[in-house]
Amino acid sequence: MKFFSLVFAVLFCLFSTAYAGDPEFGGQCALGMAEGQKHATDCSVLWVGPDDKIYCFANQTAKQKFLQAPKENLTRAQAFWEDPENLKKLIRRE
């Protein structure tokens, strides 16, 4: 077990700079943003998206729900982040 912890620590040190930076949406829960709500998080549950950006979640359940349709949820969350009215317009078009 200690071997795997050591390996993880080494890998984290090597690759952590690839994902260094501020999380998207100011650390708000990405699922909450996709649903039109702001929920502050401590970013203890996160996901690195296909765009190499960090997305935070309020909990593991929120992350799992978000990942059921990541592309659509990212589109919705981004729309809400830019302007909450954008999300309402996007939902009406769907």
C-alpha cells in the first residue's frame, strides 16, 4: 500500500503542473451552474475536462450526475456563468 502511495505522490508531482490553475466557474459546483444555481465548493471533488480545465463539484453524486452528459452540462454551465439569462434562453431552445 505504501508503494502505491509513493507512486501516486511522484506522479502527482510530475503532472500536477499540467492542471495547475484556477478552477472554472470560480470553484462553483459545475452541476449547480448547469442547473442555474451557484453552490460554492472547496474543490475536494473535481474533474479535469477534455479541455484540460478543472471543474469542481459539491459532492461525488453531483459529479456523477454531471458526467452522465458532460458536453451538454458544460454548455449549460458556461452559459449560466456568462449570464444567467443565457441559460434560460438555452433551455427554451431545447
